[in-house]
Amino acid sequence: MAEVSGRQSIGQRDNQQDRFEIVYDRKDDPDTSILLLIADGMGGHVGGEVAAELAVKTFRHHFTQVSQATRPLQRLRDSLQAANAAIAARVAEDDTLSGMGCTMIGALKRQNRLYWISVGDSVLYLFRDGALRRLNADHSVYGELMELVAEGRMAKADADKNPRRNALRSALVGGTVPLVDDGSIDLEKRDLVILATDGIDTLGEDDLARLLADENRTDVRTLTAMTLQAVESRQRPRQDNTSVIIYRHRTVGETSVAGPPLWSSGQSAQRLTRSSVSFVLLVVFASIAIALLVVYFALLRPGDPALPGADDAPAEAESAPAQPGEGVIAPPPGPETTPRVTPDTGSNGTIDGAPRAPDSDALPDGGPDGGLPEDTPQGTPGGPDAPAPEAPDDGAEIPSVTETDG
């Protein structure tokens, strides 16, 4: 079983507007691919819950059942776009939900590599060798202010006191998404990957790093529980909801499960179904056409021994005009083809037209294992730490049971 766990705290709020899911490709395979999803809702008590729930469920369904993309980052982008479209459709159906939205992180652990896509201020951390660093960009005003701090144009104390520091610059609200961050990085043995909503900011990165480094808390279930306990112990008034997912990486070896991965087989099955239907229709139409042609020639050929009494018919009957409705068979309709529709993920790496860096994973195939080309970080850099340079991609096809603990 893979080492992964997720937990939530409602904090000092009236309701829980965070949602998360842990989706295994094969639950009984310790080296399985794992999809980690987390969302923080906004837009009122009802709206925030609806948006976060809808985004997570739609993202999961599209990633595991719908997307035709075989490259991990493109599949994540497709799924994020689907989640945003689902929010737009729900708001169109119910105007009382107008203004609802959510942050979103989708992270895929596949073999020894982590891929991610994110919008908003929920955090994606990597803890390695006692050091904690943020992998994804911060799309809040605070993230923008920290860029100024890094450039020496603002003091960190001023950024920390800014009254608008928690305002979001990008989120899934059903319209254009201004900022989208994505990327990938190689994982090493015993790396910890942490996804969390912004309620974890109460703890602070230094305290979180010390907690994760405690050798007595090696089990990921214990780590998630202790992390939330540390947040709650601060007793901050109006403490926000906090959700945490922690995954510990192990070096991937030979898979322990025979047969194709479920995600890829689901994708292949969809393609096979479409191809099979088209082939069957073609065979049916062709068979009907052949049968009608056989009947046509059997009825019209003079002296055909298959027609009883043909030898006794008067000679002039051969040249007599056909009676209405006799001897005329309409040609069968040809097979119809259904045009394929390719999901549009937007131009320049955005949803609905917002800019994004060029898709660097669209290189010719040829990773070290004959699989996917390298996926390099995309989107808008903006966290205190930029993603590390990535190693070559390690597979071509992305190959659905949800658990909160693994």
C-alpha cells in the first residue's frame, strides 16, 4: 500500500468548505500512480462547499475517465478546464450561486516523478533532507508582494502587514482563469509531498518543517494528525478550514500487479468502443448493400435459372417496361462518420484565453524508458521558491477508488 494520508479540520468556522480526494490507480499496488486533489471553496457558506465539491469530483472524473491525453501535464490541464466549466454550468443553472469558486491543486505521483497543476493560494510543498520548499506559485496578493520582497523592492514585514495580502488573483470561478501554475519534478526516496489549503498558514513554514522532521512521527497518518493538531493549538480567532494530504515516496521498482493500469485501460476502452461501433456500422451497411445488389441482379437477369418459370415466359416480356415499383431498388445509404472533437485547453497555456508558458512537454517521444518526453514547469512563477529543474519524463501513457488514508 502506498504511504499517503489526508485529514481535515473545520477550525473556527461554521462549515467545512475544503474538499480533498486521494485516487489510486491500483490500490493494491504499492507503486501505483496516485492522483491527489485539494480545493478550498469561497463564495458564501453554500457556494464555497458546492464549488469545491464540484471541482474535485469533476477533476477526478475527467482525469480518470474522459481525458484522451497521454501526457501527464496535458491531462491535468484538461481536467482543470473541465472543473472550471462545471462551475460555470452550475452557476448558469442557479443564480443564487453566483460568485462561488475555489482554489485547486491536482498532483499526480507517477513512478518516480510528481506532476502538478494549481490555481489560487493552496500550497504544494516538498520536504526533502530536512528542508521544506514550496513547489507551486502563490496566486494571492501576498504571493505578488513576496515577489517584490525577493527583488528587494519591499520589506517582508510590510508584505506581512498588507491588508489585502489574502485576496486571490486567480481561482476557478467559471470564467477566464488569469493564472495557472503547472510543473513537474523528480522524487527521491523518503521525500514528503504535502498539499494543504491556506489554513495551514497559521502554523508557518518553519514550524511545519520542524514537525515533519521529527523522527518519532514517521507514519504519514501521524504526520497529518499532528499537523492539524499544531494548527488548532494556536487557537487563532476565526481559524480557517485546514485540509492536509501527505504522501511519502518510495523508490519505484517492478510493479506488483499484472495487467494494464486502470486509467490507461479506461482510456483505451473508450477509444476501442468508438472504433468498434464505427466498424460494426460499416459492416452492417456493407452487408445490406451486397444483399440488395444480389437481389437486384437475381430479379432482372433474363434466363436466370434462379427465377422459376423463366424458360416459359413470352420473349416479348423481356423487353416490356417495368411496372411502377418493380425492378428498381434504391441504393443503400453509405456509412456515416462522426467527427472527433478534440478538447480545447485554451491557447498560450490558459483556460479561456489567459496566458501561460509554452507547453514544454510537447517534445518528441523518447524518455530514458522510451516513454513520455520531459514535462518542465509551466505557468506563472510566484512562490518564494521556484521549482527545481526537472529530469526527463519517465513514461508515456497514464495509465478509481478514493481513500482518505493509504
